[in-house]
Amino acid sequence: MALLSGSISMTILSSLPEVADARVQGWEVSAAAVAALGLFMATATAATVDATWASANDVPVTANGYTAAGNTVNFTLNFAPSPGRDLVVINNTGLSFIGGAFDNLAQGQPVVLSYGGAFFDYVADYYGGTGNDLVLVWAGRGPFGWGFDLDGQLGDNAFFTNQLAPAAVITNSVLGGKSVVAMAAGLLHSLALCTDGTVSSCGNDTYCQLAHIGDPQSCGTGSFELGAVNTSASQSALYGKTVVGIAAGKYHSLALCSDGTVAGWGDNTYGQLGIILVPSAHSPHTVNTNAGQSALAGKTVVAIAAGYNHSLALCSDGSVAAWGDNMDGDLGNGNTTQQNAPVAVNTSSGVSALSGKAVVAIAAGTYHSLALCSDGMVAAWGDNSYGQLGSNDRTSHHTPCGVTTNSGLSALYGKTVVAIAAGDTHSLALCSDGTVAAWGSDAYGQLGDGTNTPSPTLVPKAVNTAPGSALCGRRVVAIAAGVAHSLALCSDGSLAAWGLNYYGQLGDGTTNNRSLPVSVSIPAMGASQRFTRVFSGCDAEHTLALLTAAPSPIEVRLIGPQTPPSGLLQFAFTNTPGAFFTVLGATNPLLPGSNWTTLGDPAEGPPGQYAFTGPYVTNSPQLFYRVRSP
């Protein structure tokens, strides 16, 4: 916040520290300044990739599999990105991870791009997008949570207090200075993943699902703040690993590593950790990949999912493996026998809907599972008591069956599905046109069509987008499902929710169930914030999300004439393009901010340049101005 004195001779009384770096000094950046600021500076080589963006929709490289090792990448920004908007460098259409890294860009490396005299902070993530794309992630995203919090699963250190609207997760020393890129919600615990490959956890620890550093035989204490998951050499399978994906089940946790292996910890009563049968694992253990024992032998895992007591893994060859509880055919291998090591999901011709298909995404419900294929088809298996398989019946399927897409029957007719999510007894599908379909139980309005009936919906139906719905006129870009609530992230950074709201998991400030999508409240810290990711889980009655941080002040400084014309005072300043600011006035600069008068909002002209015209009365007490980021 900066303080401007509104006298005839206007001076800056800035509460910000002096910024003596390249961002202020005429934008001339020397190599020394670049090194000091951690700015990205590429050096051209024989194998150079020039990544240029004229808009956030530009994708410099699209490839089916890509090897970055040995190459160099240069970045050029030709527009001002809106807050929270990521930039895709490589859209990897294959399932495998990008090979290696550019010689001047490491995983988690800060990247600062400039345009129009403003700087934009990003972090490199080789596992962004659909899980294997190189994405420049907007830096400084804040983790938030809301809903059920009696076990500390929101990480907000609010003891035994449910949250009816988004509350900030405590970013203590575990997350300090790091960029969170993913979160996962179990029944009573949560996980957070940072771009540096570390994982933290909070909430209930009855079955050691938190795996915090410390006594490897001690669990059950729980934590109301995020703590680091154990990576010690003598105790953890995550030692020396970079985690790139996470999943949380009822009482177990999973981590996907950059080398394609999976580790698990927590409850193992049903074999859901995929290790030698023990009641629970106090620290991360590697999921079985032994030849002759595991369907993961010789495979590279690229995505994971966790159900109530079962686990799924998607491999780089498009196949799916599963392990754990199988009472309802959750594993899709054709029987109902518990599996303590990964088994292959059935793909037999004439038996399985996955015959001849390549799976590109997976989701785990409480007792059912979903798979999205490369052709946009969705397959499902497991419990179908509430029609959650979308197969137009209520019969459980022990092998994959196709979700109904018939004309006149299914909302998926003629659509291409691009993402899936699974709740307790309902399922969601996001289509390429930005619409959402849902099926299964609708007892709490979790299908979002405006009704909440005890009778299940056996085929996909469209989530309501008519006037009155928070999705009216909006395009959905991501989805998530909780026990009995559903979530949709929109392209404008807004978030909609519907379904069960007993604990405030919809985030609209109430505990009223909603059968139509409602808007999740933006935290009070600023209208310039945008939701960028949303997470829940089939066992979770809480919601987690990432929001853009409030704009980081560069320096508020006067530009141009400072002499006010008759009755008016004009000033201008530079800051983050696309941000929101409010101008306050007071005759006493020592008054608390709550006692200052709101004068209005400055207008943004060129990107990052703001101008304000406000009142000034000659021969009146001196007026001071504050420029505040909401």
C-alpha cells in the first residue's frame, strides 16, 4: 500500500520499501540484475525452442511425446496475462512424461516474463496441464479450503471449526516460498503438492495417512496445519524422489513420482497400498511392481486415483491397474476378490468396454471407477446401486462397461468428454464445449439439474446452465466431486458448486443444500483473486482450491503532471496488469485503514498503468490518499 499526500505540491509518503532493481530503473536489465532477481534469461543454442505468446491461448509446441533434454527454450511475452492465467509451453498429447528438461529450465524454476513495463512471476512445471505438459504456472497461488474441518483437514489451524466459505490454508515453513500445484482430499485428511516435488499433509492421522517426519511408528496425533510427508533415507520410499501427482482415499494416501513409480502410506486393511499385507504403513512404501506379482511390472505410471479403499494407476501405454478392496468389482478385473498387489483392469474383447481402447484419464469413486479413453468414450465399473456407472441399469459391473451416450437418452450424445470425476455415488463428465453432465444419486442435488430426487439417474443428464444457475453464460474448464457435492471451475476464474452443503462444502456462506450451481465466495482479501484449481474426493465433505495471490506491489509512483487542476487531483501509478485497486482518502494519515474514505477505483489504460482523478478542495485540510490492493 502506498500513501500519497494530496496537497498542491504532491509528495509520495510510501509505506513500501524502496525498490532499487531493474523493475524500477527504466526497465534496463543487466545480466547481474537478472541473476540477483532470479529472472529467466535464455541463451540461444543450436537446439533452441522459441516460445512466444500473443494470448494465453497460444501453445508454442504441440507434440505426441517430447524430449526436452539437450535443448534450450526462449520465452517472449507479447501480451499482459490476466491474474492466475497459466501459459502452456508444450502440449504433450502423448501419455508419457516429457523426456528430461531444457538445459536452462528445471522443474520448479522461477520464471519472470515481462510485457509493457510489467513483470509476471511464473514457475516451471513439467507435469502441468493434463499431467505431462510443460506449463508456466502463475506463481504465488494460495491454497484454500472450506467445509468439514473437525479433524484439521483444511489446514487453517481453526480447531474444530467448519468453514462455510474459503479459508486460507496456513502457509507455514513447510509451504513458505513454494508454489502449490495440486491438492487432494481424503475422508478426514488432505495433501498438498508443490512444484519442488515435495508433499505435505494435514488432518486425521489415525491410520498414519499423514506420514509426517518423526517417529515412523507413531501416528494418530493428527495435525491442524500442513506438515511435511516423510522423505528420510531410512524410512521413506520418497527419498530422493520428485513427486508429481497425489491422491487421497478414505484413510490412505498415494504419491506418483517422476520416475513413474507410486508410493503409498496409511491404512492398508484392504490392500489399498499395493504392498505386503500389513494393517497400515507409517511412512511411504513403494507399490509392488515385481514381475509375476504386479500388473505394474515394467510399466510407467502417469496418473493415480484413490477410492474409499481401492487405488488406480494409469500407465503410459494406456492401460489401467488397480488394487485394494474389490467387493463390488471396484478393480474391474472380473471378480470381487481383494487384491493386495496391482492387477490389470480387464480389456478383453467382447467382455470389456476398454477393449482396443487407450485410457487417458482415471477417477475413483467410493466403490466405483471411471476411465476416459482417447476417443472421448467413458467406461465405468464397480458398484452401480445408484446408477453411478451411467449404464442405464443398477447392476454392478465387475468389468468396464460404457457410459450411455444414446441420442435422446444421454446428455453425452454427440459430445466429446475431456475430463471425469467420481463422488460417492455419483459421477461427472466435462465436455469439450465447456458443459458438464452428471449421473447417479441426486438425493442432495449433486447432479445440479435443479432437482434432488431419491430416485437415481441412470444415464448422464446436463448440469443446469439456465438463468439462475451460476454456470449460466460460463464455460467450465475443470471439475471435481466430493461425497455428495460437485464443483466446476470456469474459464473466468469463478467457481460453482452444488449438492450437499451440511458442512459448508459448497463455499457459498450457508449450509443449504443446492440443486442448482451456486457461486463459491471469493475470499475477502481481494476481488483480483481468481480460482485456478479445485479439488475434493469421493470420501470428502470438504473442498480445496488454489487461488491467485493478491497482486504483489511493484512500486506505486507518480507519473506525469502532479499539479491538480481546479477542484480535482490527478495521479497515476504502475503495478501488476489486470489487478484491482481502490483509492482511499483521509485528512489524518495515522487513522486506521477502516476509517479512511473510499474515493473510487483507478482506471487501467495501457497494461499495468493506472490513473485516478479525485476530489481536492482548495483551502481545505490536507488530504492523503492510499492506493490499496483489495
